Amino acid sequence: MLSLLIPVLLVAGAQGCGTPIYAPHTRVVNGEDAVPYSWPWQISLQYEKNGAFYHTCGGTLIAPRWVMTAAHCISAGRTYEVVLGEYDRSTAEGVEQRIPVNSNDIFVHPGWNSICVACGNDIALLKLSRSAELNEAVQLGCLPPADEVLPNDYPCYITGWGRLYTNGPLPAKLQQALLPVVDFAHCTQPDWWGSLAVKPSMVCAGGDLRAGCNGDSGGPLNCQASDGLWRVHGVASFVSSLGCNALKKPTVFTRVSAFEDWIAATMANNA
């Protein structure tokens, strides 16, 4: 484990991570437009259809050639590209980087079962066809320490271009919303998600008025550590069939700290 983690951590340390040039506005309760480029590790995963590319999911740039997203965002036979430095999808702002992803450079967790999202392992890694150019608008996201579990009500932020509300429109500008962590003990209570839907390898956050929605999948749950660095603790996985902001049904994320070994091994074995 240690021998695999060291090269990954050295790369992140050399490039720097988790410290945006443009500080995010972090007092929001319900969703709002993010400060442009204040979440510079956020990416838009897009798929090709009839010669054009369309947003399908979010993701996180974790190394110059590696993006982390959700396994359920990947469909066999589709052609993907990653857009970095994106903020307003309705206009070309001049800082975007569009990087193709080769089909043999998509690594879905081997434990993922597409007909059982509640079984967990909803995580995938994409190796970019070329390295991202790191600048003010494009930076690396930090991963949390292995096996770290945040306490109940810890303040985190979801970011993405997901629907503004259940069955609502997709926004042009990157959105953010405060999603406090709902710990495992609370989230698995019978009147919440229950123990059949939520596993220890997941993390719940938000609920009621604050939640992710369709299109946010694969995107980061950003949580600021005591050292000031923002770390990506979650990969957006699923919301309730009752709606994106159903009471006692917080957004469920893949807990990144439970997959550090797999992330490190996949990157090392496919360098």
C-alpha cells in the first residue's frame, strides 16, 4: 500500500492541490452560482452524439492525467472527453481545455454492479490522452487521508452542473451548495436511507432543501480540512427516487477515503 501511495502523493505535492486561486464563497445554504474557477479541480464529463459533445456528469482532476468520477457515469460504446477550466457552459470563455479519453483508458472499479447502485463501488478513473495544463482555472483536487471519516454535520460543498431541482433545467454556470455530512449512524436509520441502501464505503450529505441532482453525478464533495486545504471526500452517486431534495434522503456519495488503495494501484499500474 505505502509503495503505491508514495508516487501519487509526491505528484500531488509537487503540483499542489486543494488551494484555489479564486476563493469559493462558502456561506451558501441552497444552491447558487459558484465563484468562477473557485473549484478548479471540477471537470465536466461529456459524451459524443452526432458529432457534438454533451455534459453527462461531473468529476475531479486528481493528477495531471487522471480524473475521478462515478462508475455509473460510464456507458460502454460511448466516446468521452473531459472539459477542464469550465464555468459557464453556454459560452466559450477561453480557458477551457478539452481532452479526449481513449476507451482503453477508462477504469471502472471491478466491484461495480450497474444494476445495484446501493451495492457500492460507484467509482471510476479516467486517464486523459494528454496532461492537463495547470493554471489559475485548472488545478488538482486533494484526496483525503485513507479511511478518514468525517463527523456528523461537517460542512462540505457539492459542486456541479446538475439540475437545479427535480426535473428542472441544467444550469449554464457551475453551481455549489452547502451539504453538511450526515454520519453513518444517522443515514442508516430506518426512516432515513436504511442499512440496505447505504454502506460504510459511502458518505451521506445534505438532505431536505440541500441535495445533489441529476447531472451532478460523479462530481466532488468538497470539504475543507483544518490545514485550509480542500479535500474531495465524496463522488456523487445517487439521490432518492422521491426527488433530489427529499426529506431524510441526503445525497449519497462514494467515500473516497475507502478507495485509496484502488486509486493508487490503478494509477501506478497504468502510468
